[in-house]
Amino acid sequence: MDPERRNSTALLVLAAALLIVAAFAWVNYVSQGIAYGAIVGLKGREKDLADMGSSVLRALGLAVFSEGLAVALASWALIWGDRSIWARLCIGLAVAVMVDVSTYVLVRGL
């Protein structure tokens, strides 16, 4: 196997692992959001709400970051290997942003 193909395969494996991490982070984000909504308004739960709120934001950040990085890596490995580095970087980042926004809209719409 030539080095370029081996590097591309390694990037795709890393992207798949990051997508798995992102999926778990999205599930964590949604489940904690449901729990947060269940205890809003209960007396004596303000500390729990503050802790859960920061945990929800961490899960959202991890989900968005890992998904974006995974999509950027996959697009880097798959899209136009003959283009310049800057073109591949811009295309990868644009696709990653579109996927992140779409997933966020899907999750928030559920």
C-alpha cells in the first residue's frame, strides 16, 4: 500500500472514531437537556441546574468539535487530492460547518 493511501485510510479511521465520540456526546447533550427540563422550577435544585447546565454545554462543545473535525478529516482525505492545500482546507471546513449546523438544527428541532 502506498503512503498516500495509507495516510488517507488512517484519516478515515480517525474520522470514524471521532464520529462515534460525537454521537455519544449528542446523546449526552439531549439526555441532560431532558433531565434539565424535568427539574426546572423545583425548589432547592438551583445548584443541580447550574451543574447540569455547564455539563450540557461541555457535551454540546464536544459534540460539535468532534463532528466538525471528523467531517473535515474525511473531506480532506476524500475530496480532490490534486487541489492545493488551501482549497482542500476551505472545502473541508465549509462542509464541516454545514454538517454541524444541520445536526444542531436536527437535534434542537427534536
